[in-house]
Amino acid sequence: MKKIVLSAFLLLSIFSNEALAEPESRIIIDVRTESEWLGGHLQGASHIALSEIKNKIKVFEPNQDAEIMLYCRSGNRSGKAKTILEDMGYTNVKNIGGISSASSAFNIKIIK
């Protein structure tokens, strides 16, 4: 019985550590305009407007296998940005939709 409890505790510790490390490993990019960004954005996000993403992404994140999560106001522009990055060879790009839904889904605060 002690071995079962110890094993369960060990597994929970491993999964908890992985869950805690996950936010640090993900790259979150807000593709809205600068004025939208200044009005509030997801904590930990970086800003690259959709109109600039093709020119700036390789300097910002040269690793084309990195997990990149994109959002905007509604999910439309982040969908376009996802297509651009995939066309450039990025393999792990996710459109996480609009800022409000992304904030709720990933439990990330919106900050100003």
C-alpha cells in the first residue's frame, strides 16, 4: 500500500512540475495593432502586429519547431498569422482565438 501511495505521489509531482513549466516554454504572440496591444494584452505575451509578422518572426523566434500561440481580438487575424508562419516553415503554430477566450482557456490575466 505504501508503494502505491508513494508512486501516486511521485506521478503527481512529475505532472505538476510539467504543468508549471509549460507556460514558460510557450511563446504567445498578440497580432493585433499597437493601439489594441496598449489597451490590454495577455500577461507574458509579446506583440508583433499581423502586418509585421512575416518580417519580424525569424528574428523573434528562429526555431521553427517552437510552440507559438497566436491571438488577436476575434481569432481572424491570428488565423491569418498562423497561415503565414506555416507557409514560412513553422511547424507548431496554434491559433488560440480572441483575447477574451484565450485568457479564459489558458487562465492568463489580461494586463495593461
